[in-house]
Amino acid sequence: MADSSLVGLVDDGSGDIEMFQWEGYRRHDPRRPSRKRLQPAVDLAAFCAPPLAALTLLWLLGPHTAVVLIGSAAALATVAVLATQIIGYADVAGPAQLT
């Protein structure tokens, strides 16, 4: 484990203390799957829904000039990339096992 090498760096006699114990607990917490499913939903609502709402209002209310439409299409593409990244890094299945 990575934390065992950090324990060796501490030279104050605390080598018997479990370092980063909270990380292990968070990884093996029975509620971890529900947290890992909820977090992407919160991230999508916080970072993707507001720009999509703004773009929708822009498209409904105008102005519909070429510059506005091109800019809004670029903004839509950016939000789509962001949503893809949020979903791709969701880690719902759990941590990858090193072999």
C-alpha cells in the first residue's frame, strides 16, 4: 500500500498509527455506491443544467444572429464535453484493482 511508505517517512515514533485510515473507510463504506451515483447527478445539475437553461432561453428569446448562434453552439459543445467528462469519471463501479 502507498500509505506504508509514508509511515516510514514519519520519524516520530508514530509508525504503529494507521495513516489515512479514513480513506480506507470511505472506500469500503456500505453507502459508497449510493454516494458515487449521487455525486455525478449533483455535478451535472450544478455545472451542466444552468448553462443548458441559459442556452434554451437564448434560443427561445433571441437574438438569432449568426454570431450568437455560433457562440451558443460552441457553448453547447463545451457543456456536452463537460457532461461526458463528469459521467466518464463517475467511478460508480469502484476503484480499479492494480495487478
